[in-house]
Amino acid sequence: MKLLTELNRLLQDEEGLTMVEYAVAGALVAAGAAGAFVTLGGNVESRITCLSEIVGETTSSSLSTGGKDKC
């Protein structure tokens, strides 16, 4: 009988459920942020590489266009 009383108490307790909901929401936010960093990371890397190539060029034709045609 004591086991049924304890099980009923656990089922009625909503505080634990709230903590689980926060944990799941936090995990989803973390996964979304990690996915965004991975997706944007490639774009940022390609832009930095392109800009460094433009800065490294010394020809007057690339300087006159300002590198707008490349990136």
C-alpha cells in the first residue's frame, strides 16, 4: 500500500516535470546554436579567405574594382 501511495505522489508532483521541460528546451536551444555555427562557419571561412586573397593582390585592376567581382 505504501508503494501505491508513493507512486501516486510522484505522479501528482509537477515540479519534476517542469525541470525536465527546461532541460529539453535547453538541449534544443544548444543543438540549434551548434547547427547555426556549423552552417555559418563555412560561409564565414570562405568570405575571410576571399577577402585575404583580395588584400594580398597587388595588381591595379583588382584594386580599381575594390574586389567586388570576387566576393
